[in-house]
Amino acid sequence: MVATDFESERAYDEQRFSARTIFESPRMKVVLGYFEPGQFIPVHAPASDVTMAVQSGSAVVRDGDDEHDVNPGDVVVIDAGTKRGIRADDERMEALLVTAPPPTDEEHDPVRTGIRENTFDPGAE
């Protein structure tokens, strides 16, 4: 059993969002995400479902071509293969992120590109 909480794992990074993996298996990955204002997980479309539960702060979640505001207590689920990304609003944001199965290293290439280029949607033209 893994037992932890947001406070114990809390770690912010001024350069990019901080992802604290608290559990990973071939079937699922559980991460606590810590975002400074404006930080993001770039848009990508891995072959895994994702569930996000907002603990604190607010953000915009990309779901395909749509964007949705999320706030503390909100839970969103996005199907595998759907373009998705998360961008914190103007305050710190913390969220629980569960992906099943965990994305591959190759599927995270757009995430690395977006972080390197400071672009929320690296695939947009």
C-alpha cells in the first residue's frame, strides 16, 4: 500500500511543473502535480486514459479541441488518444493525476518539446 498526502510530497519548481510519482505499475501511474502560476503539461495524446482531481488552485484543461476551467474538488477524465494538456491559472495549482496504462516515453515527446519550447500546444500550427 502507498499512503501519502499533498503536503508531504509538495515540491514546486520555478522552471516547470513538478510531478511527484507516488505509484507506478505496468497498469497505472499515480502522480501528484504541483504547478506554479502559468505552468503547464503540454498538449499530447497518449494511448492512456487520464483522471485528474484538482486539490487546490485552478487551471484550464484541454480536452481535444475544447478547453474547460477546473477548480478545487473538480474531477475530469479524458479518454486515451484524446489531445490533452493542463495549464495552471494565476495561482499555484495542485492535482492528482492517474494514467492507465502509463504513457510510453515516446508518447511523452510532445511534453518534452512543449516544455523545452515553453509552448502549451507544441502540435498547433
